[in-house]
Amino acid sequence: MSDVLPVIVVLIGLLGVIIGSFLNVVIHRVPEGQSLVRPGSACPACGAAVRPRDNIPIVSWLLLRGRCRDCSAPISKRYPIVEAVTGVLWAVLAWWALVTPDALPLLPLVLVLTAAGVALTVIDLDHHRLPNAIVLTLYPVTVAGLLLAGALGGRWPWAAAGIGAALWLVVIGIPWLVSGGRGMGFGDVKLAPVLGVTLGWWALSASVVGLFLAFGLGALVGIILMIAGRAGRKTALPFGPFLLVGALVGLLVGPAIGSAYGSWLSG
């Protein structure tokens, strides 16, 4: 396995780059309620259809120097960034799944959730909402992914998964309920069980660490923005990105942190 590990990681990373190209379409069209299939991709400035040779992830943007072939209008750097970030995240998750015992069966689900998380992060930053079209679709996808992981790995930790889902739902739901939706968006509440159940399935420590990091990162960024004069005490920050980053870190290092903390307490 050690000989082919780098090859597998690179291949999955390249697949992630391709998926990132599709995510750019999702990010642009889903908030507007547009079809993901029709019409085809076109320059927003001149309306010219994007040629297949100009639709190669990252490479085409570099060859065109970030400009439309037909009208020379600038093409946002966001497109190659989304593609590259998705590719890197998929490569990291592939490496994690291949070197971590019992993690491989969960890889298909976490790859899908990570791709959705990239799209949701950008959409939340742009529009301050998490579209139902994505979030609610993740419910059946997550159930199917966990069933696949259980069938492949022979592990069925439904109790831990249920606790993880309940923990995230309660901790995220209470601020939304108490503040009447001002302290937390309902989209965050709907996303919380998906992240919590997946982390709980992997390890309860991953669920706890991920939730703690989400709030910690949110608080830290909020303080930095206030110090920089770019936000006030009543400024609403999109919290979805913090939930997603916290969940990802919790998945990757939560069990290790939980184990280290348990050793420290017992020592």
C-alpha cells in the first residue's frame, strides 16, 4: 500500500479538482434557483459559450491569464481557487483514510460532504444563507454514506452517531431559538445534524472537538474583525464556514486530541 499511496492520493486530488469545477457552477446557480445543467457555461460579460478547451480546471484559467477568450473580461480568481482547494482537501482526506485504521469505509461520504462544504462556505460568505437545495439533499446522502461505511467496515456505531447528531443540533439550535434567529441562522441548525452524525459515527471525540473548534474559530474571527474595525458587536457573521471547518478538523484530529486529553486527565 505504501508504494501506491501517493498515486492514489494524487488521483483523488485530481478528481477533486474536477469536482471543484462543478462546484463553481453550484455556487453560481443554486442561490439563484437556476438549473445546474442548462444553459451551458458562458461568459457573464459577453455571453459567449465557454469552449471545452477553455473549461479545463485551473489550467484553462492560467492559459487565458484569467480573461475571457472572446471579450477579454476578467474571470474571477475564485474559479481556480475553488478547484484547487477542493483538490487539496480531497487529497488530504484520501491520505487520512488510507493511513488511519477503519477510516477508509467512511471516505466516500466525507468526500461528498467536503465538496458540499466548499460550495456552502462560498455561498454563505456571499449570501449569508445555506440553501435547502444543498443542505436537505445531504440528509439522504449522509444516511446512504453511513450505511455504505457500515457495510464495508463492519462497524455500526449508531448510538455514537445519534449522540453526535443530537449534540450538534442542541448546541447550534439553542442560540438560534433563544435569539429568535438573530444569533444563528436556521440553515446552520439544519446543517448541524449532518455534521454531528458523521463525526459521531467516526468518534464522539471528533464530534466534541469539531463543535468546540467551530465556536472557537467563530469567536476568534469575530474578535479580529472587531479589532480591525470591520465588524461590531451586533454584526452578523455567516457561521456555516466555521461549522464546516470545525467539522473537518474534528474528523482529522479529534480522536487524537480526545485521546491526549484523556491521558492528561488520567496522568
